[in-house]
Amino acid sequence: MPTHHQGSPGQPSCEVKLPQRQENAPRLTEASAVPGPQLAGARAVVAARTYADFTQQATFDIKKCDVHKLEEGPPLTSTLTREDGLKYYRTMQTMRRMELKADQLYKQKIIRGFCHLYDGQEACAVGIEAGINLTDHLITAYRAHGYTLTRGGTVREIMAELTGRRGGIAKGKGGSMHMYAKNFYGGNGIVGAQGQIFETYNMASLWKLPCIFICENNKYGMGTSVERAAASTDYYKRGDFIPGLRVDGMDVLCVKEATKFAADFCRSGKGPILMELQTYRYHGHSMSDPGVSYRTREEIQEVRSKSDPISMLKDRMLNNNMASVEELKEIDIEVRKEIEDAAQFATTDPEPPLEDLCNHIFYNEPPMDVRGTNPWSKLKSMS
């Protein structure tokens, strides 16, 4: 199954392969997504307002999805519990702060090589995970840090991978584009490596595979706007004979409902479906791209001020008495501390030794010798 390039509109950046319906399968949880420290301050703030003071559940209107070859689309409302809202807020804030710290470490030349940041697109990953199960299989390409987190990776493991340290989620040998977790296959360093997308659509449709194809349309393929690159920007129709949805990818609730709809569609035996999530990346294509030569700073600021996914969720919760300003500030403090602790680990953990270079290339194979840089140097490969 090909992986798909995050940020090349028209080619899906994320693919979800779904097993048959599991009624009691686990959902994205706070513990599995973003384990973080519990500070005494948080308990003190919550104690000031009792549990009963807050609205425990609210229903919100969400933007209607455009549909292709579907008689009806996802619902126009979404019900959010206070518990889920706080989870989504913490996870998206953790993603945002983690990427900003990665930016800082890259500029300090502590992170080297390619580094593709996800800030601005947080509602996509969090919304998708809220609509599927952790037992479902997820494949993505680069710009995968957020999904690594929601799939069970820790901030320490992700940051240490970015700095090439032994405690990284791929043992320091993968970097930004090669991160993996259970049921998650993330990272492909080749632009367009998932180019056989139309052949894949065809096979998935012929075989009625329970597969959701997702294009995170962040408006730019590297440094080229979608309007300049494509005669038709209706990417949700690119599956042709495969049904499609165009979704507000800046709204975590809209993404959640669309993903639930798509998952139910696939699990019911109807075959694959395509989702285009209209989103936006605040950074350039990678850290080597300043991101302002092909778009203006004013454009970026306008999206931040009007459509930021974290601000949108925060406003909903505050305006409906689902959280207090103080409570969300405490979450921000906890997240910042977690990020700083992870950055400290990522800059002090040792690099992997040379003898580990060839390990984990094969699965369940007996140890073997691997030739080094010349015929006389040998390395050992351990599964």
C-alpha cells in the first residue's frame, strides 16, 4: 500500500486501512496520545470550580461537507463532551508547541537534515484519530510528527528522533521523515513516492477495500499554490468512481464527524472513500523553506487570526462554559513543561553507537554480518 505525500495536493497524504467494525475497540485516549505531567496547580484550579459548574456536553453546528457520488454526507452538528474537548485541546497544543520547539532546535543546528513541521494542521490528525480506532492501520508520508504522537509515541521519543538520539522512536536512525508506532507506518523521504495513486484507487475499488484515502490540502505543494498547479482543485473528486468528501480541515469537530462517516462507510462493505481536508501549514514546506517567498506574511496571519484550529476549539469551550480560562492556561503550562523536558532529553541522550547501524533491518532473522565501508570492515545485523 503506497504512502502519500503530506502537502502535495491531489495526492493523498494519509491513508487509513480499516478492519471490520469493532464495537468495543479503543478510541484515542489522553493516556495513549499525550502522556504528560500532572501539576498541583491544575488540581487547585479545578478545585476552585466544581465538576458540576461546567457544561459537560454541548452540540455545535459544523460546516457542511461537499460530497461526490454520495447521496448524503456527514451530519451538520457534532456533540462534544467536556472530557473530549480537553483531550483534543491538550493534544493539539502539544503538537503546536512540539513543532515550535523543533523549529528552535533546527535553527540552533541541533536538528539536522530535513524537517517538515505540522503546525496549523493539528485538527486533521486529532480529528481523524477521534473518528477511527487505534486498532486501525494508518499510513502517512512526511510531516508525520503529529500522527506519531496520536498513535502512541511520546514527545520525548519524537524529539529524540529529530535530534538523532538513541532514545528516539526509531532509535535515532530515522529522523523527521521516518517515525513508526503500533499500527502506524509513517514517513517516506521521496517526494511523490506515492504517485501510483490512481492505480491504487482502481485496485481498492475493484476489491472493495475498507480504505480511507486522505488528502491534507494545505494549499501548497512545496512552494507552488494549488491554483497554479492544478486545472481542477476539487481533489475530493479525483477518485472519480470513488465517493469523496471535502471537509473543513481546520475544525477538529468537522474532521471527526467526516472521519466517522467515512469509517462507517468502509466498515459497511461499500469499499474505499476519499477525503480532502482543507487546511493550512504555518511553516514552509520544510525548515529549509522560509515559506514567505510564494505567499505573504499577511496571508499567514489572516489564517491564524480567523481559522486557527486550537483557537476555534478554545473559543467553543469557553463560550459554552465547558472549561475556564485558568484551566486551559494550566494545560498550556503543563504542555510547555513537557516540551522543555523532552527537548532536554533530546539534547543530552547519547547518539546510537556505530554497532547498532545495521540492526532492525530484518525481522525475526538470525544475526548476520554486513559489509561496512570496505571489504575488511564488518557490522552485525540483529533483528
